[in-house]
Amino acid sequence: GVINQDLNWTFGRGHLVLVGDFMDRGMSTTQVLWFIYKLEQEAKEKGGHVHFIIGNHELYNMQGKFKSASPKYYGVASILGKQQHHLYDDNSYIGKWMASKNTIEMINGNLFTHGGIHPDIVKYEVSLEDINRISRESYRKPFFPKPGKTAEQLLRSTTKGLSWYRGYFEGKLTQDEVEATLHKFKAKAIIVGHTPQWTVTVSYTHLRA
């Protein structure tokens, strides 16, 4: 009910949430990105919204790391007389569009992000707006750890950052740690992608008295 056979938006005032990694998945990355952009514009006209959350593979391409990209895009850049990183830089319309997107969003009390939220986030006085600002400022900056623990280091980390974290599926988190994160942001649940699951998985839930 989101699109019709002509690939046009039919979801009215609904919200479509895409939790990242729409790049490096074959030879149609460009087509997929422009399709998401098209749906975003159509949704706005109907009072709906497309939320495109940035994943680690979007970051790979914005930071010039193409280990997972199809060789096609090396050729595309060559045909255009450019290098591959130019395809998504600030002089590229689609690159600027991606760089404007968020790493985390709250919709109806649910948090959406690509990887997950490391429990250490509760140690820092950061809002969702702060998290997205810090993330957007570093989209084009490859991460290298620095001495000292800061919110920026946590959010940019390639193991603990929101686009990278896999802790929900490693069996190391406690119920209390998950709920502390939910409490911090006054959220009901966290919805993620990143870590492959072959069925719909619900974890860390219990009925409150």
C-alpha cells in the first residue's frame, strides 16, 4: 500500500521509514537513491513522509570507502571524468541530499536508527537533535579513535556508533541497560536494521505491572 505498480506513492499521509544500507547492494545504487528521493517528494505533496536513516554503507560511500561497492561505479566515475568519491560529495546533488539525513529519528514514541544505541549514551547530556547534528558534521570524516571518552567519539565509533552497533543481537546487554536508553529519550522501542535477521525479532521486552 506504499506504492503502486507504477512506483508512485500511494501511502497518503503515512510515514515510510528506511533504516539505511541502500548502497552497496548491487548495481542499482544510483537508481535506488533517486527512487527514494522521488518518493520523498511525492510523499510531501500528499502530507506523508519518507524517513531515510543513514546506515554504515551510506557512510562508506560518503567517506570514499568503496570496498563493498559494485565495480560499475568506478566505471561510472571514469566516464564522467571524475573519481569515485565525487559521486557523493558536496558537489553532487544526491550527495548533498544524503548528507542532510539523520542518524536517528523518533516517530510515535519509537526510535529508528540503523545499528542501535550503545548503552554508554546515558552517560552524556545529548538530545536526539545533538546526536543528529554531531553525526551529520562527521558524515564525511572517517573515524579514528582519540584519547578520552566523549559523546562525539561514541557516536562516531565504527563499533559503538548508531550506524554500526550490533549489541542488541550479541546477548551482552541487560534489560536494565536497554530500558535506561529508552528512558533517556522517553521512547517505547528501538527499531534497527544492520544485523541480518531471517525473521522479525523482538528482544528485551516485558510487561510492566
